[in-house]
Amino acid sequence: MIRDPKDLKRYTASERANHWVVGISFILLALSGLAFFHPAFFPLTQLFGGPVWARIIHPYLGVLMAVSFLGLFIRFRHLNKMTPADKEWLSKAKQMVDGDDHNMPEQGKYNGGQKVMFWALAVCMLLMTVSGIFIWRAWFGFDITLVRLGAVVHAAAGAVMIGLIMVHVYAAIWVKGTIRAMWYGTVTRAWAKQHHRGWYRQVTGK
Amino acid sequence: MALQSLDIKQRSATTTPPPQARQTVEIAKLIDVSACIGCKACQVACMEWNDVRDEVGSNHGVYDNPMDLTEKSWTVMRFSEVEQNNKLEWLIRKDGCMHCSDPGCLKACPAPGAIIQYSNGIVDFHQENCIGCGYCVTGCPFNVPRISKTDSKAYKCTLCSDRVAVNQAPACAKSCPTGAIQFGSKEDMKDYAAKRIGDLKERGFDKAGLYDPEGVGGTHVMYVLHHADQPGLYAGLPENPSVSPLVSLWKGFAKPLATLALAGVALGSLFHYVTKGPNEVSKEIEDEIEREDKEEAK
């Protein structure tokens, strides 16, 4: 477990733990939720001990995710305020995706794309929670129009959220040296200087 | 009611065609509201044939008993007192599953084979495949399916699919003392209804007509109504029922569209990585940091 003592701390242990509670509940929710959405995914219910168990467990996992997501939201909302530099970053995001980040403006702890991701996920999570309550028949019985609306919103926001998380995961895979920040909390100085120079200056004083 | 030797037209949560080489005659139950005396023999026959016994409820001061459909009461008489042409009328409608040609329940159901539509028109719930999500309730335009509080399965009228399979009329039709419940091919039932409607018109009910709503592709339980222009009089029978556009959106084109979009994001990511390569820290910056470290060490 010897690592470079000069590595930079990006996430605390409790932030990481919180992230993974959200992550695990999200994966389980996505797998069981897709099963109820399209017949092609129905066999995924076998991962949960059969379709009836999948139906019973899914909403409770939803509660777990909503609560733990709220934790992440409170922790990180201040770091995700949009700035003019973020808008500039976003307008140049295509160049970055194409593999050229030389023109990207300097970024703090999070870049414009990460901030958009943060707020988009927060909106989806809110929609998922409210619509999920509308369609949770084991505990609630809402007016049929609300239930129908809830079903549509839940499916749509769920699909968007799965797409967003795919992008989130892929971004972490694409940008080398990123995933370790969520495993054990540190990144190399070079990584920070490359991708988040503003944050690098702030934490190193350079 | 699984394992019946009936031919299948549609199966819930199934994207490939069901076996459909054989075609059966479309059947229908015709409920002549004008001939119903509200004796509830049909309710009793339904309980008896299907071996369901609802809990004995309490008197609510009206004739409706039980007050609503439940997982154990698959049909109930709904009594409405209305005034038409300055006369009091007592309208009694036998409520239950309408067996739609375009069933909202089946469309919404996520469990393969939990809801089956036979080629004779019967829409049947197969409880052993039901997962208890209640999507059928969300999909039904007539508010018919009920989720059991004890086993979380959905229940409703089967149109006695087990009896029909062996050429018997549904238990309710068999028991009706006034002939208000008729059973036969849908065509014959329409002919019979036309005669009844003719009779009613002669007797002054000039708005008499058949309730076989087109919005759900027609139904396999039809009503003869004396006031077919106002189905709402009959304990809120919907005037123009159809599968809610929200349900069609949800279980219609959103389903393949979202699935394709997600596959697109996944494949797009993979091919981005393969074509553009990973985003690594540049050698320049690595060297910079190394140089700084060496300077500091001096």
C-alpha cells in the first residue's frame, strides 16, 4: 500500500463510501428497472431471485439511492456552481471529445461537463423519487392519472439517468488515472495539473 | 388459468408472435342492462364457479354489495338512481372486465405470459406469472384489475375461459334468470343486441344502443343500454374509453426508442475509446512534475 506521498487527496473516505452506496444501488436499480421496462431485459430479474423479488426489492433500493444521493448532493453542490469558465469549457467540449484538449480553459475541481452531469443527475433523481412514490403500489394508492404520469416520467427519467451514468462511467475510464480517485481517494499531481489545473494550483499553491 | 388448449392472440411482454395458425371464433358476452333485475345471481355463480369467496362486508345503505370489485369479487352489480324524462330510473349495470380487443392491461404488463389474449377475445390473467407490480391497473381504461392484499397478484373476470374452452357459457350467463346475460359469438351477440335495441326504441327509449367502444378496438363484454348516448349514467361507464396516451407512450414507442438510445450510448463510448484512444496525462506534464521534484530535492 505504498503510494506516492505527494499524490493529491481528491476524495475523503466518507465521500467515497457515499459514492459507492449510490453506485451499487444505482446498478441494482438499473438492472431491475430495465427488466420492467422492456421484455428484452426481463431475464435480469433472475439476478434478484426472480421477478417477484425484483419487483419487491426495486423500490426499497430506490429509497436507499434517493437518501444516499441526497448525501452526495449536499456534499458536492457548492463545488458544482456554474461559472463563465465552465460555459467556455462546454462550448469547446467537442474538441476535447475529439481528442484535443489544448484549447480547453483552466478548470477547478470540476469542469463544466462534470457540473452539467451533476445537475442533470440531481434533476433525474428528484423525478425518479417523486414518480417512484406515485407508482409504488405496495405502500401508496394515488389517483390513476398521477400513476400513469408517474409511470411515464419514471421510465423516461430512468432511461436518461442510465444514459448519463454510462457517460459518467465512460468518462472515468477514458480519462486515465481518474478511477483511483473513487477507489482510494488520491490522484497524481500530473493528473490534476492536466485536467483540473485550477484545483491543482489551489491545493499545491503552485 | 394456465395450460388451456385455447389459441393465443397476444401475450404480455412478448415481442415475437404467439402461435396463431389456428383461428377461433370471436365470442362475446352481452349484458342487456334493460333486462337486469339486480338479483346478483351472476355474482353468486361467479364466486361459486371460480371458487372465490369474498369477506362478508357491511351494509352501506345501498344495494351495491360488495361496494367494489376486489380480488375475490370479479363482478359486481352497480346500482344508479337517475332521472330521465322526468321519471326515476334504476339502472343496474353488471361491472367487470370488458375483455377489450386492445387491452391496456396487457400492453402495460411487464411479465411475459402473465396476461394472455386468446384468439376468441378473452383476456386472461395467469397469476403464476404475475409479479404484482400493478401495471395492469395503470393500463386498464375501465379500472377493473385488483391486486390481492395477501398474495400481491392481479385478479379479474376470466370470462370463464375454462368453461368457454369446453363450449360452456360463462357461469354468470348460465345463472341469469332473466336472460339479461347472453353469450355466443360476437357476431350473434351483435345481432341479438340489434333486436333488443329495436324493442327498446319501440318502447320509447329512442337513444337505446350497443356499448362496444371503438377506442379499445371493441370489447368482448358488451352492454345494451337504454341511454347509449349517456353511458356515464350507468355508474360512470366511460363514454369513450381508450388506452391512455400516457400508457401508449410509456409502453409504446418509448420502449424500443430508449433501448436503442442506451445501446447507442454504450456502443458510442466503446467506439470512441477505440477510435480516439484514452485521454492520458501528457508526457510534458509528467516531466514538469518530475523536474520540480528534482529541484525541490536539491
